[in-house]
Amino acid sequence: MDDLLASFRALADRHPALVTEERIGTSTLGEPLYCFTVRDTPADSARDGARDGLRDGADGSADRPDYVVVGGVHPNEPVGAVTALHLATTLCEDDALRTHFGGAWHIVPCVDPDGARLNEGWYAHPTDKRLYGRHFYRPAGREQVEWTFPFAYKDAYFDSVLPETLALMRLIDATRPRFLTTLHNSEAGGVYYYINRPAPELYDLLAAVPAALSIPLSTGEPEAPHTPRYAPAVFGAIDMRDAYDYLESLGADPANEIGGASSAAYAEKYGTFYFVTEVPHWSHPEADDDTLTTEGYADLVRRRAEGLREAGEFLGAVLDAAAPHLAVPTPFLRAVKDFVPSLTKVADLETARADGLENRPATVAERYGCQASVHSFRIRFGGMLLRALDAELAAGTATPTVRAAHRELLATYTAWQDEAEPATGDPIPIPALAGIQYAVLLAAADHARTRRPAPTEEPR
């Protein structure tokens, strides 16, 4: 984290006429949050007419558009930090590119530094799957920046906005961006995308860029079954209203399960084009294999549900045994108390969904996606539970019950890592992933540059 911020400041020092640094907020633990703005005109003159020191255009229809790029929205997804720095550097060094886009690029290197610091144990070795799992951290749902924007729909109401989310809300309100991207990456498989409205002009390019590096698309099981599919591996942005209706259709209580909305939903009132690229740490050839298997799709979904249920029941039993003896209130413990019970809930939902599916032959890609998700959840949540127990051991507060739980979990977790090793695929160099993200980001921003629907004040 410190190196990332230092690199952005060094860039600003080299290009003081183009780059300005502004504090936009404060993290939950008190760390300043910064935005670096690169303009196509000298910063001093642009600032004279800018509102809050950020806005480049005078109104939403200005010819000088604003682009917002946010890194670190999920702290276990660091590829975007490399992409953000490369984007800022290229904009400073390439006059033609900067002039082509015009306006201003507002780049937040990392909006969740608190969470990022808890992943630094594997950042230096991103291809090491075992190190990744043992040093993994992802905040509990209501501590995630991307999913804590205000939300009100039917019986759901959320306004517990995080300080980091509030900083992004202010940035979006100040800039009314033509284009917004939050920089993400996935774990295993292939590349996929989210956009908040159809953009057929982009679809061929979105497929061609990863193909040029022999990295597959992810054409199998979607991350969220309620999102529209616009093209292979191109989905509509996840909308919590759709999620609510989907959960309701399966008999769940959505108001009890859903938290906040996303940055895409918040920016919609400005007519912003929202774009996300999910690039995988590890590539697998089955991610885009549409060959039919002999397994029925509904049966495959049920098998995935059973895998999630088994993981949830095991981790839940370990957590239940250890919880009364845990004295250190770590972020890892908060996360697993949120995520572990969700595994059996998701298993119930997937079983209910399978009952309504046609049992057509599943594709190889769908089979891979279902299996990979089980591996992912076991490695993620098991790793964080181990870190919670590790904290007790390190603090000298571990009772015999906690030590026994740690031994039991570590043995099972090691077996899970062995099973996941071949299934997750081959590592992809970070520069290649950042290159894909950078290339498609520019294409999507260029699409947004000349297309902007009328803003809407519809609440999200």
C-alpha cells in the first residue's frame, strides 16, 4: 500500500502541471483516502473552474467529460492497482491519448487500504495459491465498499454507509462521471465483464483482447444467476433490486439477506456508463469450453449446492466450537461469522433453483464454474477462519479447545488446497492481467466518451 501511494506521488511530482492529489475521505481505521486527477489541461487553470477541486465540466452534458477509476474496492483483488498506476502514467506521458479523451481522469489507487493491508502477505507472490489462501482477507458483506451504497426497495432498507463508501459517493457527486469503473479481479477460470447497459459495439473487442493473450473468457456458470447476459462473458451490472426479486422467488427473505447497493447504482442518476473487468489470477482451458457433458445442468447445480453445504457445515462446526473461547476480535472473525453461515443458505437457494431448471446437458464450462466456486469458497473462508484462530495462538489466548479446532481445520484445509491446486489452473502474470484490464478500460471509456443518456433521478 505504501509503495502504491508513493508511486502515484512520484508521478505527480514528475508531472505537476497535469496531476493533482486530493484527499477524498478517511478509512474506517483512520487512513487518508486519496484521488489523483490527470487533466488534459494544466491543473491550475482547470482547478479555477472546478467545483470542489474535482469537477472538470460545468454540467452533466459538458464536452469535457470526467472519468472515475477506483482501485481496491475488494482488497483481495489487487490487479487494479497495477492497472490504475499504468493508466495514470500513460495519460501523463501520451499527449495524444490525453487529448483524445479530454476532460479529467479521477483515479483512486485503493479505496480500502485497511483491507488491503490484511492481504499484503501474498501480494508479493500472487501466483502462489497456497500463500494466497493462508493470507486471504475479504471483509464481511456490510464492510465491503462496493456493496454499502444506500439502498431502498420493497422491504429492504440500507443506509449504514461506510466512510470509504461515503468518500466514493462524494467523488461521484462532485464529478458526475461520464464513465465509472471499479477495478476487480477474480480467482480462476476466464475473463468476464459487467456493464450497466447494453453496448454491442464493445462485445467483439471484449472477446478479442484476452484471446490475443490466449486467456479464455468465462462462458460457464455466471457469478450471479439473476444478471442478464448480453454476450458471452458480458453481463449486466448486478442490481440489488433484481437480487431481491430473485431471492423472493426462491422463498428466501431478501430484506434479511441484502445489504447495500453498488457504485453502479449510485452513479446511474448521472447517466454514467459503468464497466467492470474481472480478470482471473489463474487460467483454465475449461472456462470457455462449451462442449456438452453427460451430466444434467440441474444435477450439476445440485452437486454444487451439496459441496457448498458440506463446506458450510464443517466450517460452521469448527467456528461454533471455537467461538465461545475466542478473545481477539479480528476482522477475520467478523468475516467468517458473516460468510460461513451463508454457505448453507446459498446451498439451500441453489437446491431450490435446481428444482426449476431444465436438466439439459451441462457444458464443460458450466461444470468447471460450479466446481471452481466450491474450491474458491473453501479456500477463502477456511483460510480466514484459520487466520482468526492463528490470532489467538499468536496472542497466547488460545484455549485447548481453540488449539484442537485449529489442528482439525488445518488438516482439512490442507486437503482442500491439494484438491484445488490442479482445478484452479495456471497462473497468469500480473502485467498480462493489468494489460487486459487497461486495454478494455480504454475501449469502454471511449464508448462512454461520445454516448451519454439523460440523467435519471430514479432511486436505487
